Amino acid sequence: QQMENPKEAIINAILDERQIELLGEGYRWFDLVRTNKYVSVMNNFYQTYIGAKSNLKYNLYRQDDSRVYFPIYKSNLLDNSNLIQTDGY
């Protein structure tokens, strides 16, 4: 089994700690997107938990997935012509 590099190990330890400490506060998704780990973490969750324990249908994430980012409110787009709507919305 390949050893995790020290930088990656520290990032993963911080993410694991934040997942526990900030449970229910809504930061996990943003942590995963910011560190570019949403694909591996979420796909692993869907495949090992949702897929293995239920009949629910799900779509796996891709690196270029437009579902990652939320849409910009229409009022914000109207107020600021420099903003461009998030792809997929």
C-alpha cells in the first residue's frame, strides 16, 4: 500500500477534524470543493453507502461537474453586469 505524502496527510487530518467538529454547520461541502476532494469523497459515499444499502439512483460526480457550484441569484446578475452565471444554470 502506497504511503500518503505528508502534505496530503495533514490536509486529510484537518478535513477529518473539521467534519467532526463542525458537524451540521454546512462547511463540509465547501471544504471538499476548496481542496478539490469532492469527487473522490462523494463518489465513495454514493458507491459504498447509498448504492450498497439502498435502491436509490444516483449520479456520480465528475471533475468538471456543474453541480459543484451554486447558481448566482438573478438580482445579483442584474445589479452587476460583470458577473457571469454559473455553468449549468
